[in-house]
Amino acid sequence: MKLICFALAVCLPTMVLAASAVPVASERALREECSAFSQAGMRDCLAEKAEASKKTLRRAEEKMAGTLARWDEDEKYVNQAKAKLAASNRKFARYRESQCDFATSLTGGAAGNAHEISRLACVSELNNGRAEQLRNAASDLPLK
């Protein structure tokens, strides 16, 4: 009985977090969501998703910065974390651009909007994934 209680105490928080986590849609899933449209309509649909993901990421970055400002830690470490967050945000933007350029190159000589469709789906997926990372990191910090 003690073993069962211990196992539940250890596993339950992980199971609850896993059940409450919102999965980040992959590039493929995003393209499938917009596939009911013509190619131009699909591009417009993905442009809307990319714009929404930009806003989601911006909110997550702002929330993380706000959380760091209220973090119950020595000021020295708070300032270090703020500086590292700013650097990480800049490096993420460069990574996203490079990764989505690479993903777009895999469409080869595709015609029409295929290159832009690939780029927009990539941007959306990476922005949403980064926002989720920031939300998870912020949720673990003890606040003042």
C-alpha cells in the first residue's frame, strides 16, 4: 500500500501536467488544418497562424520578463536571468530564420505558394514551441 501511495505521489504531478499540456502543432498539422483552401487560401490561412504565433510568442516573452521581475531570488541572479532571456530571444529569432530557410529549401523547385506555405508553417510551429518553453520555465519559478 505504501508503495502504491509513493508511486502515485511521484507520478501524479507528471500525469496531470502531461494531460493539461497543449501539444504544439507540427508544420504538417498546420498545413493540414489549412488544406481545405486553394493554394492562395492555404497561404493566407498559414499567414494568419504565423501572425497569431508571433503574438503568442511576444506574450510569452513579456510574461517571462514579468515573472523574472517578481522572481524570489537574489537580484544578481534575477539580472543574469533577464540578460540571458534577452540573448536567448535574439538567438531564437536567428535560429527560426535559419531553420525555416532550410525547411523551405526542401520544397525544391515547387511552384506557386509552396515556399511561402512551408516557411509560414515552420514559423508558426517554432514560435508556438518557444512560447510553450517559456511558459513552462516561468511556471516553475517561486515568486515574491
